[in-house]
Amino acid sequence: MDLRRVLGVVSAACEAAGARWVVIGGVAMNAYGHARATYDFDVASEDRRRGEILRRLRDEGFRVLNDVPAFSNLLHADREIGRLDFLWLDEKTGEQVFGEARALPTDDGPRIPVASPEHLVGMKVVAIAQQPTRVFRDGADLQFLLAVPGIDDNRVRDSFERAGLLELLGRLRPSRG
């Protein structure tokens, strides 16, 4: 994936639609310093701007593979651009996620809006609660995020507790869980 090209396309589509957006998933993990292979570009944006963003991305050559409540994934014919996964946020959640986003550098140089470690933890915990086998894929990411300096332990604990996964928090971070 050519990160610079993908960033340009996503940024242009979201900005033209008047939408806020943040990077989540593997690219966000890399931005925080956790080396992790990723084959798609995961983005969270405003659900109320969904139609306009998708239209603009179709105009850029993307094909919508799946479009269900809260989630869409798209594929570009150019493998250097590849696959996009969008998580659509409601207004209340968006205010929190976008308000706490961080502008982090990428290996290529540009700064990108990235969801906070607390929100990334929350997203991963919800995903595991919905599909428990995801713990095998997301467990290492969670361990890394739980060790990010300055992460809010109370918010992290609350995310795990709401999902009924406090035991998992204890296994991932036994000294603080």
C-alpha cells in the first residue's frame, strides 16, 4: 500500500465532504510505534457524511464491497491504493473520538489524524466482545496500547468492564489490571 497516496485520496474525499476523520487499525498502531503488518487502511468518519464520502471515493475509482450500518469497505483496482475500511461514527461518539485525536507522523513524513490510544482500545475491546476469536489478532495491539505512556487507566478499565472483559484486561496487563 502506498500510504501517501491513500492518505491523499481519503483526506481529499473527507475534506470535500466536510467530514472529520481519523485513522484507526493497523496504520494507527504503526503511527503509535507498534510495528504491525497491515493490508488495508482503516478510517473512522462521520456517519452523517457517509453518502458524500462514498460518492467521492467511487469517483476516485473505488468499488464498494460492503456497506452496512456502521461499516463500509471499499476496494480500488490499483493495488498500491488497495482496500479502505470505514467505521461510521454517530454524532456523540464522533465528538469524543475526533476531539481527542492526535496528529501523528508516519514513516513517510506526513502527519495524520489518529484516534487516541483510549479510543483504539475501546474499539478493539468492542470487536473482541462481539467476536471473541479476535483476541488472537488484537491481543498484541491491546498489550502495546495499554503500555502507551499517559494512557488513562480508568477509561481503559471502563471499556473492558462495559464489554464484560475485565478478566482479559488482567491477562493483558497483570501488574495494573
